[in-house]
Amino acid sequence: MTRRRSRRARCISRRAGYHLSVEQDRTFSLSLEDRVHHSRPAIDYLFESAADAYGVNLAAVLLTGANRDGAGGLAQVKDRGGLTIVQDPQEAQVATMPQAALNIQQPDHVLPIHGIGRLLVELERIAC
């Protein structure tokens, strides 16, 4: 297992074939746990662990995709008080993933991609 401490305004990449998760001490780890929705890495795995670690201080964004991965994790983020944002399925290249999220729970925001960018910039401005 590899761990790294997160820093503000930092991009984290992961190795192919590994799940990326956020530990309680807010380090990142890679694992070979079972596939989720036939995927490793899985968005659900990341979102669920981030929701546990960050709770109300987490914003999660789900974009275009070809399966339902991410929908359950996004619901857990919302259940833990985090902010949830989904790309409008009408403009998504593949609507399956954002639509799956909408089928489970109403997110805080459903926006076109440019609207998501604007919201994230505004959230950063407010946080500073």
C-alpha cells in the first residue's frame, strides 16, 4: 500500500489497476481490493472513502461515463453532508454515469460542464 498526504490545489494521479482511496488521516492509498462495477479503479471506492474522511468538507463531481460507477459513492457523499455535483446527462458524452446518480439521489447541483467549472471556482473563492 502506498500513501501520500494530500495538499491543497494538488492533482493526484493513480496507478492503473489500483483503487485509490482516502484514509482517515487524509492520506491517499492504493489497493487491489475486488473490482467494483467491474472496474479497478472504481469511482465509488474513492468517493466512499473520501466521504468517510472528509464528511461535510467534501465536494464530489461526477461526469460522463459508460457505467453506474460513482452513483453509489456520490450518494454516500451527500448522506455524509458533502456537496454533490453531477454533469447534466443531456450534455454528457455518455449519459449512463450521471443518469445513474440522478436515479439514486438528487444531487446538490446538476450542471453543464462549464457550469461545474464556474461553481468550483466560486467555491474556492468563498473558501479563501
